[in-house]
Amino acid sequence: MTPVTAEPKEVLRPHAEQEHQAELAALAAADGRPRPAGWRLSPWAVATYLLGGTAADGTQITPKYIGSRRLVEVAVATLATDRALLLLGVPGTAKTWLSEHLAAAISGDSTLMVQGTAGTAEEAVRYGWNYARLIAEGPSRDAMVPGPVMRAMAAGQIARVEELTRMPSDVQDALITILSEKTLPIPELGSELQAVGGFNVIATANDRDRGVNELSSALRRRFNTVVLPVPESAEQEVEIVTRRVAQLGRSIGLPETPPGAEEIRRVVTVFRELRQGVTEDGRSKVKSPSATLSPAEAISVRSSRIPCPTGWRGRSTWKPWCATETTGATSTARAVRWPDDGASTTSRSEK
């Protein structure tokens, strides 16, 4: 059996703070602006990291979020206060992506995360117990197993709560005291943990999918809510899909290929028409599907068209493709097809 301490290999998906370490270091080195307690960068530098720009030493900062600058500034300003941040939007609007990069830029650690599901227990938000030690020694600090939120409170870092509305309501409400009092009661020990400077929470949620639980008014009041929309223009959406598909290709070591701008624009155009229920020229109405058809789904469709090496001998061919397999959106399965010989054809269907 290979030991755990074996030489590390290249990971498939580095955390944001690992992948963009050079950019974060360049911004921090020249960042003389005031920083909130516990922040590694100033709010200005955090916004630059997210939206792109040039560091003082000439390092190019790639944009992580393509969209409204105002939304990013509101999100950063919220985290600089004692208010938690709720990123709300339909599925596929970069809520998790923005959450990760905000945590990476502010705390240098995006891994303090609770993934919300229907089965998420309150222990995931607060703390659990090492039951062997609990039975042997009784309740003690050593027997506790702190959750990501508790660790973030102790270290003064950003905690992430993904898919907050998928968690049961009673588990959601475990955050109320943490957000309002910045303390975590530990009744078993008759004590509490007080958060240190730099602690805050970024939550993501959507109210579009089935199986979501509404937030209580008490919990919602403790968040500043930023609604992330779908891209305003086709150009923005094409840029998002192009950048992300290229990044995915590099992450799995595929050879460089032409960006396929026309194919990406064709997917984006069809998705936008289906979302809006009308063709781009405004002449025909189309039936909008129940699926969101967000940029994330467009990325999935385009990624299935990335050239894959044939036998790894240097020759590339296109994968067979069907949108139903990658997006689950029946309405797009007949909407776009690319023949393997390179010719492009487009036809639209309502279902």
C-alpha cells in the first residue's frame, strides 16, 4: 500500500489560493491601503483580484468574475463590515466560484466550507465529538471536533456555507447566534467561543431548484444579499464560457486547441434564446425549458466538445456529443449539433 506521505502529485483542481498564488502575492506586496482586521489584502486589492487588472510589479491579474463591478464592490464592502454575505441567484451564476475567490483573497484559505444538503446535520455548522474520547474522558475541548465555521471563528477567517437553502431549517438557524453575537455557545462545557477579527460568513443559495428550504426572516436579516444575475450580454457570456473551457482543458492536460469562438457563440445564442423565450432577432417565440440553461451548463456543453487525443499519439478528434448527456436539458438536445467533419449546422426546436 502506498503511504500517505508519498511524493505529492499534481492535483486535478487546485484551490483558488493555490492556483493564483502568484497573483495574490503580487497584489499583497504592493498593497499599502488599509486592511480590515484579519484580511490579507485591502478591499481595493480584493476587488482587483476578482475583476482583473495589473499589479504594481506588472503582474497581470486575470479576471475571476465577469460581470457588474458594482456587485463585486458591494460584496467586498459587506465582508469588511460585521455583516455576513449571501450570494443569491439561479443555478450556474458563479455563486460558488465567487465565494471561493473571495475567501481566497481575504483569508488565504477557501477550504473552510460547509456543503449544504438535505442531510446536513447541525454538527457540520457547529461542532461534533470524538466519541471514543467523549466516553473515556467526558466532555472536554480535546474531545471536540470543530466544524469549519468554528475553525474560522477561532482563526479569524472566512467560512463558506454552500447551498444554504438545501439545509434543513433547524440547521440553518444554528447560524443565527453566530452571525448576530459572533459567538458559538458550547453548553456541554459551560463556555463559548468568541470570533476573532477577520471572521465572517459567505453563504450561497438559490430558490429555483426543487428541494430548497426557505430562509427564516430572522436568518435572512443577518445577511446582506447580493443577487448574481445571468450575464447581461451575449459577449459577456461568450467570454465566460471561453475562459472557463480553456481553463478546464489546461487543468486536465489537453493539447492547446483553437478556441472555437463560433461554436461557443452558437451555444450561448441558443441558450439565451431559450431562456428568454424568443429568438435573437425577435421574430419567433420559443418554448422555454424548465432547466436554467446558465453559463455553467453552456460550459458543460462546450467542454464535451474539447478535442481529445486519439491514442495519445498527437492526433486529435472531436468527441461524440449530445447535449442531453451533459446538461439534462431535453430542449437543447436537438438545438445544436456539430458534425465530426468540422461543418457546423444549427437547427432550433421547441422541445
